[in-house]
Amino acid sequence: MPDFNATDNAYMARALELAERGCYGAHPNPMVGCVIVRDGDIIGEGWHERAGGPHAEINALAEAGEAARGAAVFVSLEPCAHHGKTPPCADALIDAGISRVIVAMQDPFPAVAGQGIRKLRDAGVEVDCGLLEERAEELNRGYLSRVRRGRPWLTLKIAASLDGCVAMANGESQWITGPEARADVQRYRARSGAVLSGIGTVLADDPSFTVRDESLGDAARQPLRVILDSRLRMPLSASMLDQPGDTLVFCADDANRAPLENTGAKVAVASGADDRVDLLAALEELGRREINAVFAEAGPGIAGSLVERGLVDELVIYQAPHIMGSETAPMFRTPRWTRLADRRELQVLERQVIGDDLRITARLRD
Amino acid sequence: MPDFNATDNAYMARALELAERGCYGAHPNPMVGCVIVRDGDIIGEGWHERAGGPHAEINALAEAGEAARGAAVFVSLEPCAHHGKTPPCADALIDAGISRVIVAMQDPFPAVAGQGIRKLRDAGVEVDCGLLEERAEELNRGYLSRVRRGRPWLTLKIAASLDGCVAMANGESQWITGPEARADVQRYRARSGAVLSGIGTVLADDPSFTVRDESLGDAARQPLRVILDSRLRMPLSASMLDQPGDTLVFCADDANRAPLENTGAKVAVASGADDRVDLLAALEELGRREINAVFAEAGPGIAGSLVERGLVDELVIYQAPHIMGSETAPMFRTPRWTRLADRRELQVLERQVIGDDLRITARLRD
């Protein structure tokens, strides 16, 4: 890896910061930020705000104008080399006379995958790659998951009491956490291409799964609502079917799909064992539909199955300062874990107080 | 309340800090610290190290010597006025020529209860009371609970996974938390007059409940081991019966007490409804036996009953970064809590990372 200095680091950190501004609007594209530097001054900044709109590099070049000639560009992802909805950024950088490009990471998207860097080098631009690569990977873990694994990054959200209960045995669960935690959930939803839940939750709570937080502004779009519903028990009167945005219902048997489709919902088949929806197949279908990030808000059955199948990339647990006792539902239904050795170890990434609740972000250790 | 200034605060804070050094040895006496100040200099410091030994004031006077004449004394609890195992401290302060005494709080112990302050004032000593009173109350919450309520302060300890499980359904629970958390438990035990558990835990794990942490030094004594065992099922071969320190077994029916007493264990009757041990009666008996603080390390049944009966003063929950799933035992067995409205709200006092675990200290809200 080339030698980067502290100043290089700072410029790339700024590019990553700009990139994150696209968290609500860029998907299914990656979030990208770009900083143009000349004689130690930042002369242009840009980020990819919205899919279909201009890329980060183009926005930064527009700000820099003629001063870009001979300048250096820090960009959080390899510039594209292909004509997508916009012309290739590599060409734009070359045309602007940029002399050096520092890239945090290569873009694994097949139409780019090193070709952006090659195009720049072929045109005589000095290119260095790998500055703050880990942070760039982390930022676009959703996009990268879809491109590399063919399925979205899955974040499983759980709202529980301090003693680990997500509902009473009778189904009561509204509300376990406080308003601040629920607002935080809105932001997660808005950053996700899809919200995933099960028919049990629909039948019990009739949730809308929409983004309602006005502070998120225009950039926030409604995530696709994905419901796992093996036998298509989804009521045609379900609230979410009347909401802005789309609903996709995965079933194992679609014999009775027409009435649901008539409401405007989409239906897809992903059948697995025991006439249940196959979770991996459903996630792969979401990958094909260009969903980068799935935010799962499901009950103990789906939560347990997702963990058992190794499909949970991240856990976000909101822990309320209550004890709910024994006549309750657990976070995870795991009938096959019978010995202490069956437990799964977590790597806790962050613990953050949100209102009266504690938000724990964790990943499962291998 | 008199006007105290920042300097007064600092001296009393120091007295409280000294007092806490008695946390392992002072009980059943209160922890007390004392600072003697003359012309802005601390000329003597003392604390009550061990029940039966000299009180804080006497130790501080010994350090100050003749310089104490005309000095001010900051003491975290009202000086005693009675002959206990040692002569009254109020007399000693008067004899030493102390001109002013600042007291954090009155001692509610009937033989003191304002009489120490009165004695000082009668001798012409200026006395002010109430400086950092809340902290002084908090420090001696165990002693104060016993004196005021006739029963010890009860801290309920729970070691659980992040999803709130304390054991597998098959009983496996060793070990859920890491070595640092277990060492922390040792310090809690050492500060407590008694450790309380149930016969279920004894039969499942055969714990010794001893203080084994050598870093605690000589001051640490073995807490009384208290086992709730309605029908005296305690095995005569139980490990704890061979350990240093005493074991007290509460039963509902003591017909078969002789064999257990022959091992050196003590047996007491505290019978309640359904032939079970009455928790409040047992705690009141511990109060009569001069136990200030009980550290409960019990299973879900006792934990649930203690919460339901309003006998838990503080919760200390060690939360391990694991998920254990649904084939497990919950923190609290609460068969009567069937609606969400039955849950109990906690006030979280502290969240502290201990090794890989999180320690949550909380109290139940009314």
C-alpha cells in the first residue's frame, strides 16, 4: 500500500463524511463522497445524494471548476468507468485535468471492478488505492453485501426489556421502548432498502412500517415492506397496503396470490422446507431487486431462524429499563439450542443510551 | 441547613472517602470517616476499620494529637454518645478541645439518634449537620436499612445473557459471565454481611459462596451463607458446610433440623404461606442478627418472589455478550405478571463494562 500521510487521511475522512450524507437517498447505489484538493486547500466537495442523480465526483468537479486542473481528488470509492444512468466519472476526472486520484477502495461492481482505476492510469493520472479502506467498506456494507454475496446486509432490530422479553405471552408488545428509541428506528428504516417482518407480527400489531419522521427531510424514501407469509394469510385490510411505498409478500405457495396483488402488493415465491418461506432464497431475491440493506423487525420465530441460518449481519437491540418476567416471549425462538455450548457469542460494537433505553449494536462471532 | 462552602464540601468528601475503606470490615457497624482540620490543614484522618476496633473519630484524634485543640472535625456520621464496645466519641471530641463538628447525618441508632450532637452542643462545641447528607445516606444504606426498617439492604445479583437468560432449561449455567465479572461478584460478597440463595441453586451447582479473592486482603470476612430451604433438603455433603464462615438455613418446618445442625450449620424457621419460607420474616431475622447488607445470588423463583414482594433494594445485573435462545430459564419467575402493565420499571444507576460483560446497577421504581 502507498504511504499516506495525516493530511491525506483527513481529506479521505472528509470524503467519507460527505458520502454518508447519501445514506437516505443513494441506495441502491453506494454512498460516495469526494474532495478536490489543490495546494492544500479544498476547492471542491461533492457526494452522491440520490440514485439517478450526479455522482460525487461530478458534484465536486462542478464546485472546483477550472481550478481542478492539476488538483488531487480524494474519493471514497473507485470512480465508475461505465455509462450507467450518468456518464463515466473516470472520463470526467481525466477531462478536468486531475493529476492524482486517491481512492479508499475498489468498487466490486462488475462494470467497474478496477476498470475505473485502469482508465485513469492509462490517461496518465496517478492513482493510489486503499486509504481508510476499512471505513469505506463499513460505510457501504449494504451495497458491498449485495454486489459480493448477492443478498442484502441484514440488520435485526429487537426491542426488549432488560430481562430480554419482546412481548407478553398474550402478544402485548406496544410499547416496550421509549419514543426516542422509536425515532431511532425510523432513521434505521429510512436508511434501509427494505423492512422485513413476518405475518405473525402483521396479524398481531398491523404495523405500517413506514418512515414517518419529518426531520429526515425529502431524501427519505419509504423502504420496501417485505413480509414473510408462507400461506398468504396477509389480510387485504392490512394497514401497510394503504401506505405510500411498496409491499412485497414472500410465500411458499402462491395459489391464492391474485386478491393480494389486486391491492397493489407484490407477491413472490421462495419456498423452503416444511412449506415455509426459505429465508436465504427470499434475501437473494431482494438482492436481485437491488436491495442493499434489510432492516428486520420480526418476532422471536423469524429472529431465531435468521440467527440459526447465519443470516444476521448485525443486531440492534433496544433495551428498555423494565423487567417483564416469565410470562413473556423471548428474543429468539431456538428450539435446537439445548446446551450452554449452543449459545452464540456476540461482538458488541457500541452501547449508546437513547432516551431511557440502551441501544446495543453487535455482530455474531463466527 | 447551615451554609457550607466548597472547602467544607471537600473535607466531608474526604471523610466519606475514608469511611468507605471500612466497606469490608466495619459491618455490622456503619462505615464512618473523619477529618480534623486546623487553619485549613488536615491534621488528622481516621476511619472505622473493623467492628470492635476504634471509631473513626478516635483514629483521627490520635493522628492529630495536641493540635486538635480548637480544630474542626468533619465526620460522616453523628459521633456516638453511648458506651458500646468503645467509649463515646462525643466525649473524646470534647476532651480533645474540638471547637466545631460538622456531621454529614444523624445516626438513627436508638442509643445515638441526636444525643451525640446534643452532648457536643451542651459542652459548647459548635455543631452543624447535613453536609453531603445524601452521599452519607447512600454509603451506609445497609446499616440504615437495618436500623430503620429492621431488615438488611438487599442487592439482587443476576448473571444473564444479552437475551436475558440465566441458565439453560437443563440447568446449565456455569459460566455465563466472564472472570472479571465473577471477581466483581467476590467484592460484592465481601462487602455484604450475608449471601442469600435457594436450595435449588445448592442442589444444582453446589456453590461455596465464599470470598476467595486474595486481593481483598485481611479485612474481608466470609459473609454468612443464607439458604432458603423450606423442607430442609440441604445435603449434609454440601460444599459450603465445609467452608470457613457460617451457614444459616431458613426452613418452613424444622422437624428434621438435627442432622444439619450437627454439621455446624444454623437452622431457623420462617414459615409463610404454602409451607414456603417467608421472605420478609427471613430478612427480619437477618436484621436481628445484625446483617446490614444481603447479596442475593438466587435462581428465577426467588428472584421473582423477592421482586414481587418489594424486597429488592438494588439489582446488579451482569450481562454477557451472548444469546442463549428460548430453551432457557428467565431472570425472574413471575407467574402473576400476565399483562404488559404488570412489568416493573427500573431506574438505572450505572452501566459499567466489566471485562466482556456489562454490569447494570438499577433500582425498582415505585
